[in-house]
Amino acid sequence: MTTTTTYAAKIEDRSLGHLLYALMSGFPLLLLPVLLSLFINLSQRQAQGNALLVSHLRWQRHSNVIFIGLLVLGYWVPITWLSLSVYLFGIIWFCHRIIKGWLSLLDGLEV
């Protein structure tokens, strides 16, 4: 009987994490999915879930805020080639964070 309760305790609901990574991956759509993901993430901040989900929510929150910050920085840089470089770096970095986080969530690892 203890093996079934141990197994049931290890089953974790990761659907919120998958939903937020899916929204983050839709960033080319005028940043609306990223902002929606950030809003949902911030509303879940007080939720005391399992350590895995809390770790991924923090990872996603930091990724979203820094990505938006890089886009704002790229907008305010007056030199065109430098501005485009900041945009390109931000997009590549954000894609890396999405892929690394989502694969870690699929494997059941904290980030």
C-alpha cells in the first residue's frame, strides 16, 4: 500500500508549466502570448505548488521580464546596427531559455 501512495505522490501536474512554455514560444505574435504568459505566471506566484513547478515558474518569469527588457533596450538604442544586434541576441537567448526549460520540464528536472 505504501508503494501506491509513494507513486501517487510523485505524480505532479505539469500542465500549467507546459501551457506557459507554449505561450512563450508564440512570441513572434506581437508579444501578446509572452505578456499573457507573464500575467498568468505572476498570478500563480503565491501558489505553493511542488518544487518542480515553482522552479519553472521562476525560470519563466525571469525569462519573460529579461526578454521584454532587452526589447525595450533595443528600441531605445539609437544606432540601428546595435539595436538589431540587441534584438537578435534577445530572440536567440529567449528561444534558448524556452527550449532548455521545456525540455527540463519534460524530463522532470528543476531549472
